[in-house]
Amino acid sequence: MSEPVVESLASESGWQRFRRDRAAVWSGWFLVTITAVCFLSPLIAPYPYMAQDLAHSAEAPSFAHWLGTDLLGRDVLSRLLQGGMISLCVGLIATAVALVVGICYGVLAAEVGGRAEDALMRFVDIVSTLPLTLIVILCTVVFGQNMPMIFLAVGGVSWLTMARIIRNQTRELKASQFVQAAESLGQSRWGIFSRHYLPNLAGTIAVCATLTVPGVMLLEAFVSFLGLGVKAPMTSWGLMIKEGADIMEECPWLLISPSVVFALTLLSLNFLGDGLRDAFDPRSSRK
Amino acid sequence: MAYVLRRLLEMIPVLLIVVAATFFLAHAVPGGPFDKDRPLPAEVKARLEQYYGLDQPLPVQLGNYVVNLAQGDLGPSIKYPGWSVREVIGSRIGVSASLGLVSLLLAVLIGVPVGVLAASRPNSWLDRVPMGFTLVGICVPSFVLGPILALIFSLGLGWLPPCGWGSAIHFVLPACTLGLITAAPLARLTRGSLMEVRSLDYVRTARAKGVPPLRVWFVHALRNALLPVVTYLGPAAAGLVSGSFVIESLFDVPGMGRLFVTAIINRDVMLILGTTVVYAVALLFLNLAADLANAALNPKVARSR
């Protein structure tokens, strides 16, 4: 999913290093496939995801319904694809929100420097120890369970790590000679940000984003699992897992397929993120 | 000592912000605690709101709440008439605290040794197999692991009760689920940190001057390597809190997590605030404890204060 982006940013050797990491490459392909399939689901799903067929409710997997049907006779495969679309959407958009906030906050902290910087970073330290899941749950209840609010609430608590990493990187860049040269030549702060900081931060940002997506998707799944996230008739993987867990004794297939797909997606995202970090992050400490 | 005092003082503004944010969010939740299927008569509702102080302007309510909070009073519960929030939480907190502590203990007792073992023979099967499992542990959310464990050990093998609360045996499944999920990142962190430390000069020096290998490993390397692990315990505790929401509803455990979720569904503003405050205080103290433990392990940190 994020491969094309990285390709254009990265040096040749980093890209070659990445290609040698088989787990990361396979994860990348898996993610591309699952994203494509989920987003094409309105076209390729065998049944409409909300079509009920009570005559065929709670059937085990068969040729007509590859992954079985749920209690209302809805096709599990079609729902899995639609739920995947929602889960991936939350993952991508909420990460984008976290990215924007994290970059702005991190760069700002590094730019102002001094005591203000210390205060800003201490704030991040303190906030990251708070029970943020509670706040996300409250937000989704307050602002209704609509999708944009879920994106914002989930993204709004996921930027802290990002801000920390960006700030450390920016501080190093700020002290580097080429930035000081640009400063002494009279380039504006915005020019330095867009011409020097952003291109140099791009690799870090790509890695950070890939590793934020799984956390964000987990958070959405948590909220949906508690019945406070995505609302019926729409579904998400978290919601499907909850519905499956409720009746796992009678219909285990309702639990198994969403759980497996969800876990595989998170696993791939982690592999991909680790692979990108090893390939593109010079400071990577993994050996 | 001055450091501890400063950290304690620092908690006060943090708590105030948490209270204010939660307060306005909780009051913005559409629907009130007295909205039922059959609407109450207007004057009854007005009397009730007056009794609970809900008729006053929000800033005044917030001020009253903070003043009461400073005296340890969390206010009356709205959905449990005659009970104070303190009593309601008091009746549940033991369950959640014991579950959380046992899970955390389990996570440390599993995670750290597994990490040490993996780092002692890097890239052997002793490293690959457990690290593969930890990756699974990171990606399988608690609400998937929980049902799977229940499926195997209670429905399949019949060894453990699938849900409920009361005796020690009910502890096993929820604590194992939470503990295993938390152990996975701990093991990876321990391994990574040990791998880094053992290539440092002072470890080589210790080995060169003839310190027994096990002593180098446990006394010289591990003490330093555990620093990031101890620091991680704070965020891990926060993870346990959100995990407990799911685990408690999954295994039917009467704890704080379920209390919070029902409080939201019931629009019980006082109870929402109370649980959030208790969680925030608990996490702030856990983080302080982790930082103090860090200082005890690392004289450099202790001196810099």
C-alpha cells in the first residue's frame, strides 16, 4: 500500500535492502491484495453485505457461501470484505490525522527550543500515560458513532509517539550544517520546513506511519468490540469478531475468519514496518 | 525525595485537565441519565436534577466537583440511587486491581525470561520460535486471544469455567489472556535491549578480566538492559486498562472496565468521571513507580535529579 510512496523517496540501496527482506515483501503484497479486494468489494462481493436470507441463517461454510452465513443469513465473505474496507479506512485516515498532528507538533517543539520545547515534550510524556481509550470511547459517544468522528478521535490520541520521533529528528536536522547554511542565506522558516525538513524526515515518517496503522486499527476494533464504534448494518472487523465471539460455541466460523484476516493484516503491517525501518532508517538498532 | 514531591505536585494540574476534559465530554453526551422509555414528569425531573446539582451552570458544577474531589468525595451515583460513586467503585476496584496486577506480574514473569533466553542464543531456534510467538502475541488482539483460549480450555478440554467470577479458578483465563498479550512486547523489548547492551565495551571488559559468564550476563548486562523494560511498564499498564474493558465483558468479570462502559451507556455522568479519575490516578502512580524503579537501577538517572 505504501510501497510506491516509499519508492520515490528512498535511495536506491535502501530499496534494494528492502527487497531482500522476504517477509516484508510478502507482507507488502498481502496488504496490497487485501486492500484492493476490500475496496473493490462493492463490485466483486458475491452478495450484498446487508442482504438477509433467513432461510439460510447460521450455515457453515459451503460452495454457495464460502465462509458461511451469520445469524441473519448474511454472507460472511461479503461482510468480511465490507468490514475490511471500514477497518482499513479507519487505519489509513486516522493515521493520516495522527501524522499531520504529530509532524506539526514535533517540528514546532524542535523549532521553538528551550524551555518551551521541554514543556511541550513533557506534556506529551504526561498525556501518553493517561487512559486514552476512555477518551476515545467518550468521544465516539458524544459526537455520535459516525465515521469522521471515529477517524478524528482515534487519530487524535495516536500522534504522541510520532511527535516524539519527529521532534528528535528535527532537532538533529536543525543543528546540521546545511540547515544552518540555508538559515544564514536568509531562507524563511517555511522554506526550511518544506525544502529541508520534510524531505529528510520522509523516510522516518513512512516507517512511523506504517507502524501506527496497526495500533490505530486495533483501537477502532476495541471501540467497535464494545459496541460503541461502527453501527449496523455496516460492520468492521472488530465488530465481526465481537459478534463471532458471542456465539463461538455454535458457529465458530463467524469468529475464525474475521480473526484470522485481522491478525494477518496486523502481522503484515508490522513486518512491513520493520522491513522499511531496517532498510531506510540509518539509526536502526536492530541487528 | 524532592523529586517525588515535584512529581506528585505535577499530577495536580494533569488531573485537573483530565477532570475538565472528561467533565465536558460526559456532559456533551446526548441524552441524560433520567431519559427513559417513558419520560418522567417535568417537575420530578427538575427535582431530581436539582438534587444532584445538575441544574446549575456547567462551570459551577465543575467547580463543585473539583472541590469535592479534593476532599476525596466523588459525588453520588445517579444510576445506583443511595450509593456514592466512591462506594460503587470501591466494590469493583478490588476485582480489577487484582486482575491487573496478576496480569502484569504474569507478563513480567513470562516476558523478561523469554527475552533473556532469546538474546542468549540469537538466531537459533531458541530465539526464532519464541520471537515468532511474540509477534503473534502483538498482532492477535485480546478479544481474539480470549475467545480462543476459552474455546480450547473450557469448551474443548473442560478444565476451566468459560466465564464468571468468585473463586481463584475464574482468574486463570482472563489473567492469562491479558498477561500473554502484555508479555509479547516485553519479551521483544528485553531481547532487543540485551542485544544492544551486550555489544558494549564495558561488557567486553568484564568478560576480558575474567568475570564468570553468568555473572556478566545477569549482573552487568541485564541490569542495564532492563531500563527500557521498566520504563515500558507504565504504558503497559495503560494497555492493560483498555484490555480489561474487553476482557471483563468477555469473561463476565464484575470489574471497573465494565462499570465504565455501563456508566457511559446509562449516561451516569458522576460514575464516568469517577472511573476516569481513578484510572488516571492509578496510571500516574504506576508511571511514577516505574520511574523510581528506573532510578534505583540506574545511578546515572538518580544523580541527574
